[in-house]
Amino acid sequence: MKYMGLPQGMWLLYRGSFEGGMVTVLGLDAVAAKAVIHDAKPKYRELIAGLPEFERADRFKVNIVSCAMLAAVILNMPKRPDVETLTEFYEKAMMNRLTRWFCHMSGKSKFSDKEIHSMQETARLKAADRNPYSWNMDLYLYPGGSGYEARFTKCGICTLMKELGLYDLVPAMCSLDYAMAEAGGNRFVREYTLALGGPYCDCGYKK
């Protein structure tokens, strides 16, 4: 995957909140936090370069780019965080003003016919059959138009984090789904995740 475009934009948009989270959540001083970000950037570029290009119709490219950024930062932290600490750090780093605005706007059309059709197309794509860093998903509509469940059987984040020896920290990323759904004005429900040994990851969105 090329660094230009989305990966470069993600780094520019979130490096400040990642750096701030290391101070407020991880307890690093400002100099140490800045050093982590400085050292993480070349690792991030290396991880991005090692990823294949995603198909044009694949909506999950942003997910793997976010994972690569978090992984690069973790690998350059002076101390490896536990899952609970990383969960707090990642939510603070990702849920900045821009993300909250995006979630708010996308939440308005979460259950529109256009969005449901897009999700159905994603379910048919089965991109992970050709790209191990993507996702395979099935879609289940709740009765009465009350919402839907996206059920994932293959997860690109799990693939990348396992390769990097960070698989035990994946639940910290999974937890962000709750915060993003809340910011969009919707209710998120989940029973299983692949990272915790479940048969699939279920992402349920209810009005």
C-alpha cells in the first residue's frame, strides 16, 4: 500500500491526539511522547508499505490504516501497555473532534436504504478471501427495521496484530466500536469477538 493519500492523512490528523494521550493516559512527559511519535513514523510507513492495495469497493481500508498507526506507536513506547490502559489511550487518541463529527454525521444515515445497500454489497465482496488484511462480513437485518448486525468471520486487524506480536492487545481496538456508535447517536451491542476466541465478531447497531 502506498503511504500517500489516506495513510498520510491519517497520520497528520491523529498524531497530535496520540501524542497527547501518551501524556494524559500513559503518564509520559511531553518530550518522551514526542520522541515516541517521531520514532513511530518510519515504522508506520514500513507497515503501510507492507500492506497490499485494497480493492476499490473495500470499505475497510481505514481500519487497517488505523491499526498500523496504533501498532507503530505501541512498538515504540518505552513500556508495553496492558489492554485496559491501551483501551483508554486508543479511545482518547481516536475520538478527537474530527472523529466525533464524522460519527455524528454518519450516524444520521446509519439505517438508510443507501447504507443498508452498501453493507449488503460489502457482505457480497468477501474481500478477505483475496486480501488477508481485509474483512469478511455477513449482514443480518433486525426485524421491523430496528437495526442490523454486521458479523465478521475474518479480521484484518487480527492478522496484522498477530504478525507483530500484539494480538493480545486487539480488544483495545474492538472497544472503540462502542464509543463511535455512541457518538453517532446509536446503540451498539456485541456478544463475541474473534480476538477473545469467539466464533465471529458481531457488531450490532440499534436505533
